[in-house]
Amino acid sequence: MKKWIITQTLKKILGSRKAIYTIAAILITILSDTLGMDAETAQTLVYSIMALVLGQSVADIRINSK
């Protein structure tokens, strides 16, 4: 039962664009030095992803309000 709950939770999270965008932003923040990215580029990417999350939130609100 516990395995099923974990599986269903992961499916729901990975089916969410906001979650995927957030995970990408976290990975960029953590791995930016390893990837050879300067701080400004990493910050620009994270800000862009934050805008995507905000835009997806607005889209979700509009879908749910109908």
C-alpha cells in the first residue's frame, strides 16, 4: 500500500508542469558551477523558470474557474 501511495504521488508530481519547472530551477541552482555556468546566467535561467511557474499558475486558475 505504501509503495502504491508513493508511486501515485510521484506520478501526480511529475505530471505537473509547475513541479517539473521547479525541479529544473533547483537543479540549475545546484549544478550551475558543475555545468560551467556563471552566476548571472544561472540567475537569468532561474528567473525565467519562475516566470513559467507563475504563468502556469495563472493558466491553472483560469482552467479551474470555468
